[in-house]
Amino acid sequence: MELKISSRSQDDAAVVTVGGEVDLYTAPQLRDELVGALEGGARRLVIDMSRVEFCDSTGISVLLSAMKRSRDKDGDLELVAPKPAVTKVLEVTGLDEVFTIHQDLGVFSASAGPGI
């Protein structure tokens, strides 16, 4: 399955919308997008996972790596609206306690100012 990624920036945040399957073959695309956002000035990465059908250990590794890079810049990585299959992987690995997870993007319009 093809991976679809789009992103938009607001101040020091990047909202990255991901759709499809994040696996061994597509994870490098996601990594490149997240690294590019951080190199472009973003400190905070907001990953909209609402269209991700599947995420394997390679995808999880990309997210963890991006979170570390973001935190190195005094930022963070937050996941939004992961589907049940992705949530289960996060729960089984204990990463639901590591990542900040939001149910929808609505929280950002109130907390992050206009545009997010």
C-alpha cells in the first residue's frame, strides 16, 4: 500500500498527516519527512495518524527517532488519532506511555494558537 504524507508548518510546529501503511518499505519516506521538518525549523512534530491502517516496528522506530531529535531541540513529538490497530501496537510495546497521544487535532486549535 502506498504511503501518503502531507505537512504544514506553523511557527515552530509541523503537522504531518500520514495515510496508508508505515512499514519496512514506506518508513524511510516518513523518516525523511520528519527529519526535513525538523531541519526546516520545527521543534514540535504533530503526527496525524488518523489515516494510518498499519504501523510495524520499523515505523515505530522512525517515530521514536524523530521524538528524540525533536526533544534534542527542546520540542516534542505528539501522535493524533491513531486507529485501533496502531493503538494496540503502542499499548503492547508500552509506548502509549512514552508518546503524547491526542484523540483529535482539535486540541491544537485551543492550545497552540491559530493555524494548528
